[in-house]
Amino acid sequence: MSAYTRYAAAALLAALAVGCTSPHPVPRPAPRPTPEPTPRAHAGAPVTEDAGRQPFTLVAAGSVLPSDPEVLATARRDAPHDGYDYRPILKGVRPVISSADLALCHLDAPLGPLGGPFTGHPVLQAPPQIATALKATGYDSCATASHHALDRGVPGVQRTLEALDTVGLRHTGSARDAAEGARPALLRAPGGARVAQLAYTYGTGGGRRPAYAPWTVNLLDEKRIIKDARAARRDGADVVVVSPYWGTEYRTAPDARQIRLARALTASETAGRPDIDLIVGTRAHTPQPYEKVNGTWVVYGLGDQLSGVTKKPRGNWGTIARFRFAPPHRAGQRWRVTTAEYLPQLVEQGKRVRVRNLATSGRHDRIGTSVGTVVLSRGAAADGLKRGR
């Protein structure tokens, strides 16, 4: 890292705290998983031994849209001084996110310079302070592949990843160079398990992926995903999670492409072991079903974790997926999901936007029931999916 880069990173870190000082100090969470793979994993050796690694809990939440007008205005009002503070908006779900061993998010907008401008649909650009809030809420890694990833071109991708790096959030789905584009986000749970997150989008909307930089954003492609999953396994991943940006907007049922791709990805195996252990999708802006496909859990759509006023009321509904993984009984077998849960959530629109965990809020019972109806509509209850708290 050059002296200029070190100075820029330090300046950005200080600036990201603008609007994030008292009376809402950054909490000091419990020790989080280290993102560093083991030396053996760096060497690319396959995992042949799971002895000593402990069960872990993983949560995943839906798309974060920080520059929707209502969200942007709330973050500005919540900041005690100048800037933007998103932490009060996400406070309602922080206990769920921060208590997990690993937490995955999806950032659905490029981040801009500190001075803006910040814009909503159709060309998004969000304040970089959202990175501070996601880290403070307890997230460890964020998918960045979406059809908005290139709304601000290659510079937007670079700014986004620099902001995430500055606050210590891993990321996957977009990249600044070919080497970065070839790597998953490789995380380590407190009990020693290594988890890879991979992310892809169905397209890039109005922003074209440069021909000279095909690694800028990952596109959904069955062969590419399987290849990347196998590479992640060779690099030491015990569990491989795929975060696809797919589906039809505001449709609660998965479309034909989602179903076809889910079946293909979950059927892929190497030496009798599935290449992919979990799929957690976003993009529809509404919850979609959870389903066990070929023995692997697929969340077709988590809904949005954070958004403003949407075209349809259910666009403010969402879910948090929570899975408990346990080591295999024998070396070389897959890690087992021993508990599968969903938690309904709502982005409450009012004078100030707030994200509510409907599993514990005691409010909006009708919405919580409606979310559950969607989530369970493809038979997930029979496979053990339950509503969590």
C-alpha cells in the first residue's frame, strides 16, 4: 500500500464516522470471525479434515438500498452533526445480525464520494457511511453484484469496495482487478469453519460491463458459478454460499430461470459432495419461498433489508435467513444444516424509516403472517424450516 493510499484510507475512515458520533457510538461487538484463510487454504490444498471445527450460525439478509429518498432523508436526520447515520435505521435487526457467527448482506447501490451527489432510482449512488452502519450492525461480508453495480461505472465499483475495505467488511461479486474478481469472500467462523461467499447478477441494467474489464461484476452463469464454487472448496472452504441477484421484481414466486438454475447448482457434485451448500437470493424486492432442492437449502428471495417507499406494499417486507451448520460425521462429507429458520422483517415507513424484526416486535402481525405464507409456499415446513426469533 502506497503512502498516498494509506493516507486516503485513513481519511476515508475518519470521514465515514461523520454523522456517526455521539449519541450513537459505534458498539464494540463480540470478537468477529477473521477473514483470513489458513496457510493451507492459501496453498490451495483440498479440505480433508474437519476435526476440531465447531458448529456455527450464519444469517443472510436482503438488499440494502441506502439512497432511496426516504432512507436518505432519514439517515441525514439521524446524524447528530453533518453526514449520514444509518445505524438507528438498522437498530431493530442488530441483535439478530450481531449474535450470529457469520452475517452476510447485499449492497444494492454503488457508493459515492463523501460530498455526493447521492441519488435514487434509476441511477443509484449512496453515501459511503452505509458501510459504517453495516459493519456496526454486525455484518461480516457483503455481496455487491447487482444490476446497479455499474450505475456509476468502474469508479463507482472502486469507491464502493474501498469504503467496505476501510470499515473491515469483506465483499464479493464486483472487483477492481482480475485477481480480486477470481477470489471469493473467504471467512472464518469462531469455531474454525471456513465459509466462502460468491455473488452474481443476472445483468447490469443501464451500466455496461467494460469489455476490457470483464471481472468488474460477476454475471449469472451456471458453469462459472460451479467452477468458482469448486475453486473455493479447493482453497479451503468448508461451506460454499452463493448469493445470486435474480428473479422478477415484486413477484413472490420464483420464476423459471430461478428454478432451473437452483436445480442445476444444487445437483452439482465433486467426489459425491455437493459443490454448493446454500443459496440465498435477492432482487425481487419482496420475499420469495425457501425450499430444499436436491438436499440443499435455497432462498429464492430474501426481500429487501432496507428500502424506501416501493411500488407495492409487500416491497417493504423482507426476511432474515438463519442456518445452523454442523461438521460432517466423516471427513470429506458436507457440513450439515441442523437448524433452518426465517425471521420476517418490515421496513417501516413513517417520519423516520426503521427496520423492524417482526419476530420480536409484537407489531404488524398480519404482515408477519403474510411473509410466512410466502416463505413456506413451496413446502419448506416439511423439511424443517421454522420461524425464528
